[in-house]
Amino acid sequence: MKQKNYTTEDFCQDLSFWKWVKQGDVESKLFWEKWLEENPGKKQEVEKAKEILQAIHIDEKEPNDKRILALWSRIDHEIAASEKTRYIHKPLKKRPLTFAGWAAIFLAIAMTGIGLYAVTEFHTAKEKQASHKTRMIERSNPAGRTSNISLPDGTRIKLNSSSTIVFPEEFPSDIRQVSLVGEAFFDVAEEPSRPFIINTGRFTTTVLGTSFNISAYPSSGEVKVAVLSGKVFVENREGTEGKSSLAITREEMAVFNKASGQLDKRAYDYLKEIAWKDNIIHFEDADFEEIIEKLTQWYGVTFVMHKEITSEKDYTVTYENKSLETVLQGLSFVYDFEFTIDNKVVTIKE
């Protein structure tokens, strides 16, 4: 990776690095923190670059084409006048800068009132506009069906029943972004320079390369993200009175309550949250209503009730690769009922 050869000035002039230090950008933060873990020998240069950038105040005004052109013109003028000619928007030769050289560069930026913030936003807008031309692909599963999907970057997804995912035919150069309704297990191909983002309504999940499960059914009052490996960053984009973002790692789960806006971190049970991807159906302290709801989604059937069945939350069992008939036979012994299966209709009777 080109960053391995970066000097202090290279870090200062990297737009992603700038966004991390000056704007707290989530995607850039994830990338650079992981990069530092893998390249500890660069810590001194990184810390020096952060110190330089943090000392610069930029008035973040809304950019436009004329102001950006004026920015470049002013920077060129100021740097030339300082006799330390350096063009931060063009390829750089590897020469050390004096303090005066750095001061000239950042003075020019500060005087414009636009700074790298404007340049970053300008290029981001251009890339987003270009990405709109990319053909979007939608994959949906009805109740009773799961599917395996491979994305252009090598990411593998198992999409659960009653779920839909939308993704571009080709990802742009700086980001990988998909939208999910329902549930899916993601095994994301690792690309530190291109964060992977899953949008589930107002809730986003950002990763660089990891495996995790997202459950975000519209009918559920919660969005749940359970991490199997790696690190994941989750965020409620609308903001709440409590925490609006969390970082979670292996064996941790983030739970977002749609009604209250509360975002919490907790441990999770693999059988309950992820085992579905292995064709395992698990009930734990479930009542009959929960059982029927899950079987309806799992097998894609409709239940017709000719017997009233009530129960406490006390049914716990695990089925692996079992047919609907096998599962119903076990239930019939517990709850004392007869049943018939006619195509996709299950009738529960006395």
C-alpha cells in the first residue's frame, strides 16, 4: 500500500487522513486506526501529522466551483511567495518541508475560509454523482427461502427469508455501500481503503473486513448487529439523547430500539442470532405464538388454527436441517394437537 512510504507531509496532504483528524469521519477513522495497528513503525510520523493538522482552524463554509478555483489560485500564490513551492493538490516530490514551508501552506488554506474540507466535499459530490450512473441490483427472498449472494468485491452474503438487499453492479473506488431490509449474514472482503457500509433505514453499519449478522426486519422493534469476527461500527444517523454510535467486536452485539432510539451493546447467543445461516432453527423460552411466527417465516407457510393453544414462554429446542413435518411432530407432542400440511397451508386441529 502506498501509505507505507508516507512521510509526515504525505499524511497531512492525504484527504482521508485530513477527514479523520479534522472532521472525525467514521470511515476514515476505521481505516486509519486499522492501518496504524498494522504499521506501528509509522506512529511517529502519524502523530506529528495529527499535531500539525490539529493546530489549523478551518472555517467550513459551503464550497462551490468558483471558491475552489480561488482556493487553488491563492494557495499557488502564497506558496510561490514563500519560496517553498509545494502544490498539495498535485503529486509531490519527497523533500522535507521546513516549519516555514508548512506555515505557508496552511496559512493559504486558512485565509481562503474553505480549506481541504471544501475540496474533500467537492470530490465526494463528484464521485457520488458518477456512482448514480451505476446499475443497481436487487435480490429478494420470499418467506421460506434463503439465498447466497456474491458481491463484486468478493464479499459473501447469506440473505434470510423475507429479506431484500440492494447493491451496485460495481462499487466505486472509495466506498462499498448496500441497503438491507430484513436479515443477512455478511462475510465482508477486507479492503482497508474501501469501507463497507450497510444501510438499514436510519441505522448504518460500517466495516472494513469482518463477518457479522444484521437483523432489521420492518416488523421488529429492534435492529440487531451481532459480530462473529473483526470489528464493526454502528450508528443511528438521526441521533438520540443517549449513545448514537458504538464500536463492537467479536461476540458482541449492538441492539438499537427503534421506538426509544436507545443503542446498547451486549453479549449474544450464537444459536439465537446467527445459527440460522447454518440451517439451524432454535427456540429458547418461546411461547406458541413466537413458534408459529418463526415457522411461518422459516418454511414459508400459512397456519390455520382450529384449536386454541396457550403456553408459557417455556419451549426450548434446536432443529438442524429438519423438515416442517418433523418440527410439527415434536410440537404436537408438547402441545397436544393434530395437524395436516396441504401445500403451503398448515392446519392445527383438536
